[in-house]
Amino acid sequence: MKLTTASKLRRQGFTLIEMIGVLAVIAILAAVLIPKVFEAINNARVSNAAMTCQTAKTACADHYAKFGSLTSSNNTSTLTLPYADFDKVLLAETFLDKPFAVKIGDGLDANNNVSLTAATGAGLSATGPDYDLDGDGTIDTAATTTVVEAVISAAALEDARSLDRLIDGVSLSYTGVAVSDLRGRVKWAQQGSTGTYDIRVYLTHR
């Protein structure tokens, strides 16, 4: 017996149960994959910040090798400390391809830069140029030495902690609920009641 055209179309279509099954599978995959996508995006932002800091550190080493001092510029002038736009000096000297910029924090050029300043030896603080690099509680940047640090402003807490763990490792990163961490090469602290955190990353000192 020959099937009618209508019968053939009914046999070729999907049943309601089949459609519900397909939609359920899609919903499950979306629930599993979407958080992973956002996690990967966030990890990429933090990794970009760490690589940018490493690039700036290499540029500082090249600058020092050429001029014999962090405060010299093009062999003709001496930078007055503190100097907040050292990345632009490195850019002009072709040690950097572009000014310091990361994908975490507020992204404002005036607040995110490579800063050249003098260690004080006065004590550890979230904003000062003194660093406890090995986490033993004592300052490792001797007073009057020139310190180069990357400054990242208004970052989210999780970004601050992630960058800290990426650069300093677990042993020097604070994993509790503190609002600041002064150990290692990365230090950060909450800025007043804004709910954001300023991050400072040690690059080098001489």
C-alpha cells in the first residue's frame, strides 16, 4: 500500500518528546559550558596583566643595561623621583612597543602605569615603595634604592587575588578573607569604601 504525502511528512518530522530531549541536552551543555567560558575570559585578562608586567620588567632591565641607571634617560637627563610615567620613557627609548595597559582595573591611563620611585625603608604599606619580596616580614628594598613598580588601580578583589597567585604563587598569596596583602612582589589593598583594590607589582630595584 502506498503512503500518502501527509503520512510521509508525519513520519519525517520530530515528535514532541524528541524535541524536548534535544532542548534538555542543549540546556545542560549551556549550564556546564557558560561558566567555563567566563572563567576562561577572566583568566585571560589576569594572564594578560601578568605578561604585561613581565614585558615592562624586561624593558627596565634593557634600560638599565644601556644607561647604567634606572633614573637616566637617553644618556642626557636624570628623572626626578617619584616619576609616574616611566613606561612612556621606555616607550620613547623603544624598549616598549606601547604604554603600560592591562585589562583589569579601571583602565585609566593616569592611574595605570609603571612608576619609578625611591624606597624609604619606613615600613610596608599598600601604597609605599617598600617590598617584602620573600614574605619573611622584613623589607627587601633598601632605603634610597630606586624601585620600579607597575600600578593598577580600581581592580576587583578576585582580579587582585588571581594576579597575586599567578605572580607570587600560593605560598606568598593571601588566601583568607583579608582586604589586603603586602607579601611578595604583588601587594594590594581595598581603597576606602569603593569596593575596589589598588594593585602594585614589583618589577625591579637598583
